[in-house]
Amino acid sequence: MPKLAYEVLHPDVNASCVVFASPHSGRDYSWRFLRSTVLNEHQVRSSEDAFVDMLFDCAPRFGASFLKAGAPRAFVDLNRAADELDPALIEGVRPRGHNPRVASGLGVVPRVVANGRAIYRGKLTLEEAQRRIELYWRPYHAMLQQLLDSAHRRHGQAVLIDCHSMPHEAIDSVVRGGMKRPDVVLGDRFGAAAGGEVVDRIEAAFAAAGFVVTRNAPFAGAYITQAYGRPARGQHAVQVEIDRSLYMNEALVRPNGGFEDVRARLETVVAEIAQIGQERMPLAAE
């Protein structure tokens, strides 16, 4: 089993209402899990948001907490609801209406990785699926809500930046003639998960660093954005998807020559985003 459900990088001073999180960059592939899969160690990483945790780990320097997963996405998907169980993979689970994520093999315990490649030969027991949820999914989400609650108490609002990466070809469907290819897709569930001023500020930060940004197409945000985005209560959630080809060789799952440049540009983005709400700090502290 993976050793840790999560790791939190805390700032010396909690100066920001922003919490950064990376639920899909876990890469602790246990020996037991690798023995259970038909994939090799390279193939099983294809759905991982590789190195995203390294791209955003500067957040504590700007007063923001950073939560990163320990368990890999192929083992348990933290960006799914705990009840998104796949009857095609897990014994004793009955279908509960049509769920496109579960139907495609991408439930809370995934059946496939990228390009629909099966992870296992047969089925898993319900007990095994529930163990993964109890030991990894629930602790991660409990800590995420704790960090957001703490930020809200200190600053009067909380902003979650849910950090992900996307395959380069994932945005082929949204590129039209004459438009620039997006480097970053922001997902706020079409305004339901975050206030417009917050998303505008995040988009401006990426644009100022030279990234081409679009919103909600083809990624509007999944479970985490939906579950934690409560703008009417002062809790905002924005999903960030970054084109993997900017910083890594997707085929080899290795950083490429652009990695350090992208990391440096993202440091300026993180610094700007972490400032959100700080103008409210004197009032919130009273």
C-alpha cells in the first residue's frame, strides 16, 4: 500500500486564503499494487499528473498551504466521489444509473489508465475498494476541508486551486482556425464553483506569465471543483489544467527542456494568486 495518503507543505506564516492542491500527482506505486496490475511501471503512470506537485511546491513561500496526494491516481482517484464505484471492476457493486466517468472506467477506483488500457485482469473485491477509500480518499478530503476551513476563519474566504495536467492532444477538440492553442484551462463549472472576480484574477496571473488561457473547455472541473466550490459561502474552487507538453516528455514521463522555464513562470503565477484576498486581511483579523 502507498505509505502516505497525503503530504501538506505549510507556510511559515499563513498569509493567504488560497490553498493549492494536487490530487493526481501521487507516485507511490507500492510493490503489491504493481504485482496486481497487467501494466508495467511506465504504462501505469500514463494517467498520473506527473510533476505537477513540483511545479506548484513554491506555494508555501507565498503564505499558502499546498496539499499533495501520496497514492497514485491509478490506485485511487481523489477527484471522484467516494460512491463512484465501477460495477465492471468491483465485485458486488450494482449499477446506479448512468455515470459517464464510471462507465468509461474512471471511477474512484479506476479500471483503466490513459487510452483505455485496463489496469487489472479481473475484478477487485468490494472490501479492497473500500479499504482504499478509507485509508487514502477520506484522509485526503478531510485534510483538504480542514485547510479550507482554516483559511476561511483567518481571512473571511477560501480559494482552492486544484492543480492538474492535461495531455497535449486533449485540447485538439477546442482549437479552432486562427485561435491560439491554450496552455492552461481554468475550470469553474461555468461560474458555479467560484466568483467571477476570483477567476478573473487567476486568469490574469497566468496570462501575465505568458500562458494562453481558456475557461471550461474541454475541462470545466470534476468532483473536487463541484464539491468544494461554494462561492456564496466564500469558498471558491478553480481547477487548473496545464498542457503537459510544455514541461514534460509525455511518452517517457520525464521533464523536458522546458521544465525549469515553466516552473519559474508558474512561481510568478502562484505568487500573484496567493495575494487574492490579502487586501481584506486587516478587516478579517479584527
